[in-house]
Amino acid sequence: MRASELFFPTLREVPAEAELPSHRLLLRGGFIRKLAAGIYSYLPLGWRVLRKVEAIVREEMDAAGAQELLLPALHPQELWMQSGRAAKYGADLLRLTDRGERDFILGATHEEVITEVVRQEVGSYRDLPVVLYQIQTKFRDEPRPRAGLIRAREFIMKDAYSFDRDHAGMDLVYDRMEKAYERVFDRCGLEVVKVEAEAAAMGGTEAKEFMMLSEGGEDLVFICPSCGYAASGDMADYAPPEEAAVPAAGLRSVEKVATPGMKTVEEVTRFLGVDAARLIKTLIYRADGKPVAVLVRGDRELNEGKLVRALDTTNIEMADAGLVQEVTRAAVGFAGPVGLSAPIIADFELQTGADYVTGANEDDAHLMNVNVGRDFQVAQWAGLRRVVRGDACPHCATGLDEHRAIELGHIFKLGTFYSDALDAHYRDEDGGQCPIIMGCYGIGVSRIVAAAVEQWHDNNGTMWPLGIAPYHCAVIIVNTKEQAQRDLGEEVYRRLDEAGVEVLLDDREQSPGVKFKDMDLVGIPLQVVVGKRAGEGLAEARRRGQKGADYLNAEQVVAWVTEQLRAAGLEK
Amino acid sequence: MRASELFFPTLREVPAEAELPSHRLLLRGGFIRKLAAGIYSYLPLGWRVLRKVEAIVREEMDAAGAQELLLPALHPQELWMQSGRAAKYGADLLRLTDRGERDFILGATHEEVITEVVRQEVGSYRDLPVVLYQIQTKFRDEPRPRAGLIRAREFIMKDAYSFDRDHAGMDLVYDRMEKAYERVFDRCGLEVVKVEAEAAAMGGTEAKEFMMLSEGGEDLVFICPSCGYAASGDMADYAPPEEAAVPAAGLRSVEKVATPGMKTVEEVTRFLGVDAARLIKTLIYRADGKPVAVLVRGDRELNEGKLVRALDTTNIEMADAGLVQEVTRAAVGFAGPVGLSAPIIADFELQTGADYVTGANEDDAHLMNVNVGRDFQVAQWAGLRRVVRGDACPHCATGLDEHRAIELGHIFKLGTFYSDALDAHYRDEDGGQCPIIMGCYGIGVSRIVAAAVEQWHDNNGTMWPLGIAPYHCAVIIVNTKEQAQRDLGEEVYRRLDEAGVEVLLDDREQSPGVKFKDMDLVGIPLQVVVGKRAGEGLAEARRRGQKGADYLNAEQVVAWVTEQLRAAGLEK
């Protein structure tokens, strides 16, 4: 391709709206353009990168035995009602009504639709297993689209779904997908961390996320520097206290204090002049229809996924004001464990510490000096709160590190959540009807494009890994007015092209500075500069971002480039 | 690929809803499945065919110098307001509102968006020309989705757009696209007819459609069997009468008759007992703000595109009842040319015939024996009506044939319609602002899949052209219980695969009848049957649909298959 013909409008100035390097550089390099909030056009260079990521994903999916198809973007809303996700996703879904007043949802993901397709076609156990995938545009009405392709409202995903007779079959596919994902990220030149992820909230049994550590990420992951344990912020566990440490003696007596209108942890602690760690938060939930009181320390955040796992049900919801009143005989903000009839589940951190402040189950009142065991009984201890930096690793008790990260992939043992909801059954050998065991496996294809820039860039622009670079090599004619430079540039271009190298010839009538800046900005990994020594048949060859260069003749340039490609596993 | 693992749920029974062969056979062969009216999933086999069509289109677009990108499906409604197409498309557009109450349209086509993108990036004449294309899902809320992939609500198109300094530049791209399209259809194995198409309604200067003649089509094309003139039903012209043939003498006198409540051609002709060909329809339009009366014979249908071209304006609309009353001093249904002050444009067919019936410009009255020239004057003669079978070819006066057809492609010299509406300008050498000259070029990618089946099928199923077949070759093991058959089948499969042939091994434990029927139904072009003579190392090789077969050994099978591919231009 000739740069003089390529549509890649580069920008010198930094777009004001863009904070993250990937957002800035993808805009500046002419890879993408914004049409509306969270909605981007992929210009030719960006689309080339995206198609390379797609091709890698496709090859690895095919190699893993998955079959490609394409499902519609328009989903009848009924399907999402059946799964319950129409409500769960709420305003995150883009909805529309057709001319016949039928309601549709724009596909945010495709579990319902693929389950519906497979349900209709799979009769017996002989039709299983089957693994299907697609690479497709998804739509989510993100409340805060941000960071360009990192969190867009219209984006491209690979989503795969597996259908098996039993959990053992699903486990096999899951393992195969995990390995395929590792190869995908490796071929894309990305370093990722595999972390344990939340599965129980959707009735699943196991899930992993593929995370790229990055300051610009909006997810948190916790990693044990000692044993390597790694988990998402939603999932990360912490070790229980080594032993219960409530002092047996020296405890003060319970004392009721007036806390008029003080409902939040902040209000109560400020009013009483105590630290939030001295407070017990009492949260009333309805689990499987019955009230339950959930206790965590005042400075902690309940993790609902952990509550779901501890209670072994996906059917939980926070109590409304009416139920709180009924259970505690007080307004919201004054619940406490003392004298409560509902069963109590408590974070095991509360096995330590003493003389806590709690609500008094009475309007405008709290209790001081409340102690577990003495003043109330706990029906179940569990890890219920979100982990924080420094918490003890659940495996080796080392303090956990906290990192920001970008989620790039996700594998998930779904089990029967969707097959139950949508009646996707198969007949086993005995003629019995069994729910199909499902897994789902996603990769953020367009997000990888941005993530690659987050991981690979410098002050001058993007630095694409060879495997997904828009072109492998840029041949820059420094001065197009010089016949010798033009001739050598064209010759090198032709030879590289004939050798199967993806090469961009910068033949533009621009100043050398503009051309060097542009080629650095668009981040072509291999650069061949045809300048002053063109008369001797020599050009400078270097990798993007490297200082210094070797003078090579045309033949040597081709040998050097093909060697670089070979070393990167891109045989030419 | 092994058929035992492939997800291709074939159907024995003919789906009740499907009338056209392509619709029936794509469902029966497990290529597609319906999710909702006009909304289909592409199952693995259908998706393979579609991806092959995509690949052909992509190669030919790249070769024609177009650059691929991807534009969003979600379009801010403002853009469609600016072009006026939000109203023009009306209920055919799927619309939605995001959580911030902003209105979006799901892309039915992308002229507005691409013009917006290019407008922002193109500054000077140096940035032109540029030709951009995408292959993408489009959305149209068709009132009557039908025939499976022929007219769907969610479908895949290739749309290309060219941006040039001048008409000469656009003409070059247009010609290049025309040739690229011919290669695309040729490589897809489809015979198409190029026809002149309507361009003026969108302010364009020239357009062609690529039509596949087919009983199942919903478009009409008219072709001259003598000189080859071919045009779409909207565009087709007819020769004017050789000479004006209104008799100079013997005409009867005008006579007013009461026609109480008789407003339609049908009512008037029945009431007066005359043929519709004896009536003149007088239609009042507003063109560029001024009223004009348009005359066509009572049995003819006005073609608004022709009126647009004749009046040389895109700004026409049919008069409402108020304007009709104002111009004719009568209610709708009684307009006539006699005594009318508005200028009259008449179809030149009315240069022949005499003693016509017309409205009287008076409620409940018509005139008999009205004659052109004697009773009213025509300001402009033109071809204004839709052509009908047998009309005289505009080039050679031979009677035109009428065919039903499916539109597969469209090339269109748009001119400045969108660049004017969206302010897409460039600076010329002198610093002056000029509108960019645009062209657009569409191919119905998913429609090609259906069209190929319409053109290539028999009673047993699809008969894919080699260039777009889901697999080139099927190897059918007749009896998988026979070791010799299994061994030879596997060997042939392996050898073909190693030779780069796309091969499907039917290794299913099914009866031979089921396997033969399925492989015919899915229409794999080359069939290798491994049966009774497997012990001798021989298999039968034949093309799908051909009677008889040759017995070949494994090596000969590979030679035969590769020779077939080579003959079809698919080098392996």
C-alpha cells in the first residue's frame, strides 16, 4: 500500500476528550473516529488491526474445534424475558420496537439466542457435544462509555458457547478454550493474567478472566506475590482469621445511645466519634424468599457474589424498606444483630474485635459495646466482603497486591442456567430428558486493539506487536524529489511485497519530519528509511522505537524483514 | 471437517412458510434458521458460504483500489435528518432511543455516516480521491420480509463510497466498480444482467443494477431481445410514437357528462362504458413549489422518476386536496387539462389517439371527446409512464421483454446529494470550497447466498458453484461398519485435506440413503463415494447432480478434485 493513497488522517494535537494512551493514539493515528459517545468508526488502519485480531481468534477457535456461525443482532425481547436478563441488564440494553409493535433487544451477548437455536436442533445425546462461536458487533448502552474502544457502546466480541451432555464434557471444552485463549493473547503480543472470576451469580460453577494489568483499567485484580493466586475484585478471597480473637473478659456492657437521624456508617461514626472499623453493618436481604441479616464491618463492602455462594442460592435481593421494618421493627439505617429473629450470616472478620457499634433495631438509636457470642449468635460465618489490598491470600496468607486491569477474555462454566430457562434439553440413552450443560467463552476483539496500545506505545505513538500490526514494514522515502531515493524505495517496496510482507510505502510529498512522525504514530514495527545513501543502494533498517539502524541493500532489507517475521512466528 | 461433528441440522420436510427454492433449501440444508420475521441465524454451513462470498467481494474491492473500514450500526438520527432520508425512509428504519434520550437509527445504509467521516478528514484536493468500503450488517424494517435471505430485515451488504474532485474522477471509479462487480458475480458462479437504473430521484446522474433473472424475484427488468437494451422497471424507457397521430378531422365535439362521485379511472370507465385507454389521467404535482399538471393515459402508471428527470428537479410532490382544489376548482378525481392554468406535461403516448375522456375541473363531471391541440395545449412532451411488456425499445423500437429479477448489486453516481446536505467540501488549488463528488456501490452479500441457490438447485437440494460452496468435496463412507470403507474414506479425506481441498468427510453412522440425501441437500459440488469397491482401493467420483461416476483410487481422486478446482479458477 502507498501512504499517498491510504486514508489515515493523523492528528498532531491530542484530542481533549481522550485520557488513556490507547484512546489518544488510536484517534491521533487515524485508526478510529468517534461518531457518538462510545460509538466509533474503524478507519482502514484500525480495521486492519482488528481483522488481524479476528483472524487469530478465528484460527484458534477453529483449532479448538469450535464452529463459526453468525447470530442476529436483533433479538426478540421474549427470549431475554425468559432468561430474566431483560430486567437484570435493565438500561444497559438498547431496545426498540418494530413497525409491528414487537419488542426487540440489540444483542449485548447471545446466550439466549444460541440456546434457542440449539434447543430447536438438538434432539438426542448423539447431537452433543457442539461448540459454536461468532465474531460480531455487540451493543450495550453503557452509562459511562469511556476510553475509546476500552468501553464502547458498539463493540466487537468473539463469543463461543459449548453444549455438552455432562459437566465432564463441559470441563474438557473449558480447558481447551483456556489454552486457546492463552495462544490468542500470546499471538496478539499481549501479556495477560488469568484470574478466578465470579460464576455463582449466574448459577455457574467456575469462571476465569483474562486480564491485562494496566493503570487505565477499570477492573481490579488481586494477586498474591508469593503463591501466584490471582482473582478478580469480585471473586478474590481472603483467609479467615487464624483464630477467633474476641477477648473473653474485659468487655464493656451494651449501652443504647440516641443517634437521631444518623443512618449511614459515616453519619454514625462521626456522631459517636468512633472508627468505621468499630461498627458492624447489618444488611437485611431476602434469600429464597426468607429474610436473612448479613453482617460486615463498617469499613468493609459486602460482596453479593460471596453472599450468593455462602447461601448457595442465586435468588437473593436486598430488602426493601417494608421488609427492613418488619424484620427489625425500625427504619432503614438502624438494623443491628441484637435481638433479631432472622438468621444471621457474618463475615468471619467479625470473629475478631470487640465492643462494636450496631443499630439498635429501634428508630434513632444505636448500641455500643456489642459483642459476638455474648449479645447475639451467628448462624453462619463466611467470607462476605470485598477483598482489599494487603488482605491475607486465601492460599498462603501473604498480603495480596491490588492491580488495575482491563478484562480481555472470559471463560465461564454456565451449567444449566440458560438451558433451564429456555428448556434446552436432550434425550439421553434411556430416553430421559436432561438439561444441556453449557459454557460460554468471550473475547473482547475490539478491546484487544485498544489494550495492545495500552501495553505497547511510547511518547511518539503506537508500537504494534508484529502479529497484529496494520503493516509489518514501512518503507519511508525521505525525499521524494530525489530520483535515487524514489527508485530504491520503489524497489524495496516491490521486493518486500513480492516476499509476502505487508508493506506500506511512504511515498508522500511531505517533509521527512512529517513522515517519520506519522510512521512512528501509526506504529509500524519495522522501518526502512531510504535517504541520503540511496545512491549507494543502501537504506536504514530498524525496529520502531529502536535507536540506531543498519545500512542494508535491497536484498538485505528483505532478508532482515523476513527474519524478523520468522522470529515472531509469522512465517513468510 | 467430519460430518459427525459438524452442526448442520438438515430437515426432511419442506418448511411450510418457505415458497422460494432458496428459502426452502437453505432451511432444509441447515444453512440458516429463522429467529424472527426476516431475521436469520447463519449456521456453520451457511456462514461458510457467506464468508466465501465476502472474501470474493473483499478481494475484488481491494483490487479495485477501495479501502476497507467499518462504520457503526448506530447512527445519530440528526445525520439522517440532515440528508432528509429519515423522513424518506420512514417506517423502513429501525429507530431507538438511548438512556440519555438521544435518538438513533440502525444503519440501513451508510451514505450519511461515511460522508460525515470523510467531511471531517478531507481538507484539500490532495486528499482526494478516496474509495472506502465495508462489509456489514444492515437493518431495514421491511413491511413484508420474505423469501428468507432475499428480503430480510437484518442482512449483510458490501457498501462502497467514492469521493472525488470532479465527475471525471467519479466516472473512473464507477467504471472500475462495474468491472469489479462483473468479476464478483462471475467468481460466485452467477449469471447477472446489468440494467440501467433510476438515479435522478436522489440527484444522481447514472446508475446500474446487477440483476439475476429469476421467477422468484420481486423486481422487474425490461430487456430488448434485439439490441440488448436492459433497464429496471423504474428506469426502462420506450420509444416515442413515430409521428403524432391525432386525426386532423372527424373529431367529435367536447361534451360534458355528469359523473356523480365517480373519481377513479375504474369508476369512470365503468360508468361511461369506455376503455381505460380512452381516458386521460390528470395528476396535479407541485414541482419546485409550483403546480404542474401531469397527463398519462388512463390505463398507464405514472413513473415519478421519469417526471423528475423530465422536469429536471428532485423537488416534486403530489398535490394535496387543497392544491388540487385551488388549481382545478374541483375535488380530487375531476381534474382535466381543458381550461387549466397550470402548465401541462404529458406522456408522449397521448400524441396519438383522439376523443379522450378527462375530468371537467368541476365536481361530479367529466368531459368526453377531448383532443390534444384543439382543446388544450401541452407545454412539454416526455416519456412519463412505467414501461410495460411489448413497449417499443427506446433504441431500436423492438418490443421489450419483461422479466422478474433479484437485484444483487447497484452502482450509483450520486454527485453532490450527500456532500451538499452534509457540507462535505474540499479546497481546490485556488483555495475555493467545492462539494465532493460522490458515488456509491452496493452488493447484497447475504442475498447472493440465496440467489446462488435460486440459480443453482435441483429437486434434491442446493448445487453450489465451486467458488462459494461450503466445502469443495464430500467424501461419503457408505457403510462405516466396513473397515475397508472406513480406511479408504479416511485416507482420501486426509489426502484431499493435505492437498488444500476443503473436504467434508461423511463418517456418520447413518444409513447410506440419509448420507446421500444430506450431501445432495447441502450441495457439495464434488462427491466421492467410498462403498463396495473400497477393498480394491476404489471410490466413485462424480459431480453433484451428475449421473454415473468413475471408479478412482485415492491418488486419482486427489488428481480429479484438484483438476476440477483448477478448471474453476480455484488454484490449489
